Amino acid sequence: MNVVFEDRFWAPRARLMAEEVIPHQWKALNDQIPGAEPSHAVENFRIAAGEVQGAFHGMVFQDSDVAKWLEAACYSLQYAPNPELERLIDEVVELLGRAQRDDGYLNTYFTIAAPDRRWKDMSFGHELYCAGHLIEAAVAHYEATGKTNFLSIARKYADLIRREIGPNPGQRRIYDGHEEIELALVKLYRAAGDESYLQLAKYFIDERGRQPSFLLDEPTFGGAYKDRWFHLDYHQAHAPVREQRTAEGHAVRAMYLYSAMADLAWLTDDGSLKDALFRLWDNVTQKRMYITGGIGSQEHGERFTIDYDLPNDTAYAETCAAIGLVFWASRMFRLDRDAKYADVMERALYNGVLSGISLDGKRYFYVNPLEVHPPTARFRHDMQHVKTERVPWFGCACCPPNIARLVASLNRYVCTAENGNVYYHLYAGSRSEFEVNGRSVRLAMETDYPWDGRIAVSVECAEPVSFNLFFRWPGWADEADVSVNGEPVDARGALQKGYIRLAGEWRNGDRIELHFPMRVRRMAAHPLVRENAGKVALQRGPLVYCLEEADNGANLADIRLSADPQFRTEFRQDLMGGIVVIRADGYRSDSEAWGNALYGEYSGRLRKTTVTFVPYAYWGNRQPGEMTVWIRQQERG
């Protein structure tokens, strides 16, 4: 299915990726951004190719930054053809080919800095992780250009891995501490049609968690800390994957593993993998996910902790983890056809992912807390990971190119078509083209989503075509009004696992209209989420909202929402490119009455104030200042 954005939300972001973000990130990878942390990633490949002299610089997984950039750039070519960018991509691919060893090995760190350590640091060496990202980029390149040179490089590397790693005599029975190769091999299998790549992915998934673990014997196991937060569960290696019951360890690693498990379960109809995935899904989304779709609540280990442990100001909620949740959610739909997966995908996308990039595309958050008090964050040891402003680049720059490759490929997540069924998972002004029984169909969607819940879809086809249309009834929507060619449809009666099914013979000019009213919702957390007791967060449509100091002054923690807040919404075209702002009645303490006292008897004296909320994903795009998602709620007297 081919989908092209034509709206004022995603279409500009897709253009931004192609015209600004991808060129900007190329400069960052070549150390050409003043004031940004150096990357050296491209230079590492030149050194590995023997073209320049020098030492390796960066993280051991620095190669993956180049691979993710290549993947994003290739996706952008599909909707924004650019001969100059394609020539640059070709040059980088040729450089990778020159850096590749004769046996197929391709990793700059182990080629330049540690040639005697190949396959000997699976805990933290990231060899197969980097290989996976190179493979994903190669598949994207093949799909975008039809050229096979990058795919050949990737296959040569994958063939080496297949020969040297596995369960057979003479092979190394190992896997990477950071999952990624598994889902990449599935993509390679589907692109190249070679079953051996799928079997290798299955080996890596089946082998993880087998006890006793070879990881325990590695000198690098446990990293620099060697504490309980970096034990086997950090790598999701504490038990075979089919026996795992809760999401543990490094959140990004977990998401990439679960995504690969879902791929394998779908392709092989593996019931035991499906059962494990359903358990893990429920654990993540019902007990370990922030309202923003962020996951991974602890900085130490960038990891999951325990059920309902979701602190706001020390939250990690790495941008890459939210991206990984989008990957996983999109794959879970193929197993169950339930709208709950797209609901989570939407939550993570519009909140936990987009918060990671500035509106101009050139500054980034690595972590995404739900509460920021800049003076405290700058001083506290346990908040060293919290940035009060987005930065132009990171020494560990996994997130920026990850955002780029997701947004540049987001058209692939909007809808899917198979076996005469077309599912809309996300709503965006767009034009979709697909075939049903050999007949071409185009669907034109008009909407101002996520600011407005009105959606219209027009059918364009040369002759009548029978197929089923499924439209997701968003989990945030109380009601749904649906009509076909002006005739009302019983939306609840047509509901199947959260999707409104419209079946029939569709003709050119048919028009479907949907309306999901977007009221402001006061959201509460489960009582076991201690940090949010007595607090609410506002959500309108898919967007979670927050308070910023820019609108409400300092000391946001003192603000409480009125028991009857009288929500008012307004679209402000002049604010941050155009957003819906929420205003409400609230209160602040009578701070003047305190004088210099630190403590005093409770008086209950409050003064009225108007509270202004903006979408969480947009915070930090004006001046620096405080931010909070959760706000105290005044109880009715």
C-alpha cells in the first residue's frame, strides 16, 4: 500500500525530514554542527576502509547512527525524490562496501580498535545490533531505489553471521546483548526470499534466556557497574522468551526483542510466542507505561523497574523506547487485529516520540520526563540525565536518526490492506493506493486530526470493487458518528475489536464520514502509581497536555485544577506553528501570606487563576522553564 500525507500535521513533518532533518543529521554525523557533541561516525568508516589514518571515536555502536540515517534518507526518497541525496546515499553505500572485510564482516569499532575481540563482547559490544541496523538500511535502500549493491553488502555480512553463529558444532552459541539483529533478519528474509535468514532470526530468539547463560562468563558482563540492575534481565536473558511474564531490563532492547518475536509469531504461527507476547503487552501497557507512551522509568540501566513505578521528574522514558513501542504495537496488530495496539501506537507516537524532537527538527531530547523543574534538574545527582532544553546532538546519538527513520516511514503505519480488508490505524490527511482483486483503488482522507476528530474518506476507483473498510474507534473517544454517502451507520453495531467495519461494494465517489468528538478528558492514574495520587492529567484526542512556565509562571507544582474547571479550547495558529490550547479554572496558594516561614498551620487560603495547557509533545519549544503533566485536582466541597 502506498500512502502520501496531504495534511497540515504529518505532511509538513515528512517534508521537514526530507528537507531539513536528514541534511542536518548528515552534518552532525560529519562533525559540522557548531556546539554539538562530535560524532565521527562517517570518519570511522573512512578509517576502516583504509582511506584515512586515525583512531576510532564514539560509542562502540557508532556505526548504527550512520545506518539509521541511511534508512531514514532512503524512506524520504520514496515521497520526496532527490537526486542529490540519492547520490550521497550511493557514496555512503560505496564507502560501506570499501570498509567491509573480505569475509563480509562490517563493524568499524572492532575493525579499528579491537580486531582481536570479534564476537567476544556480546554483553556490550553491540556487533549484531549494528549489523541489524545496517541490514534494515540495506532493505530500505533496496525498496526505495531497486538497487541491490547495499543489499549484497548486507547479505554478505548476514551470511558470515549465519556461518559463525548458531547451535551447530563449530559455531558460537551466542546472541547479542542488545536485540536488533532479529527483526532485521526478518526484513532481510522478506526482501531476499532466503529462508535461512528467518531461521537465523528464530535461533536468536529461541536461544535468548537459555540457562546457564554464556553472558555470565564474559568479562564485560554487568558493564561498569556489575550490579543487579545490569544482570541477565537487563538483556532479557533471565529466562527463555516464551517463559517471560513481565517486561524487564533495558526498555529499547525489550521493544526490539518483542518486535522480532511478533514478526516470528506472525510468519510461523507460533502459539507459544503469541501467548508470551500477549502477557508482555498487558504488563507493559497496563502497569509500566507512562500516559505519554513513554517506557523505562529508571535512568540506571535505562530500564523497566516494577509495576506502577512511574516517577515523573526522574523518568527516563527514552525517545528510542517510545519509538520501539510504536514498532512493537504495529506488529502486534498482525497477531490479533485489535484496535488496542493502534491506540498505544498512537499514544506513543503523538506524545512520547514527538516530544523528542524540536519543531524545527534540529534539537532533541534523549529522555522525556513528565515533570521538569530546571534549577532542581541542573543540581540533583539523580537527575543528571534530565535535559531542561533539547540539544543539537548527543555523544550517544541513537535517538535523533531513530526519530528520522520513524517519521520518514510513518506513511507505512497509517493503514494496511490484505485479503480484501483495509484497516485504518492512524488518522491523517492522506491519499492511499492499493489493489483489491487486481483492481486499483484510491482512498482520499481529509481531516484536521489530531486537532479535530472529523474525518472524511472518498473512494476513487474505475469500476465497483468489493472490500471491507475498518476504521479504528480511538480508545479516547466516547462516541462515534459514521455515515456512508450521507446515510447514518450504527457504529457500535459495526464494531469488531475496536474497528468499525464497513463492508460492501464500493464505487467511485462514495464518501465515508466519521466524527469522534474530542472533549477534554481529565485522566487519573491507577491508585498504585504513588506519584500521581490526587492528580489528573489532561488529554484531548490523542494528545496529552502539560503546563509550561511560559504560560503559567513558575512553581507549577503549586497549581491545582478547580473541581469544575470549565475547559475552554482554542486553536492558536500563532503559537508553535498552530496548536489547540486548553484553558481552565484553577487555584494557587496565597504565597504572600507565608512571608519567610518554611512551615505553618494549614489555612486553605487559595487564589483563583486561569491555567493554560499545551500539548506535551510541544513543550520546550519556546523559552526554558518548568513543565508538568500531572496537576493537583481540587475536590468538590
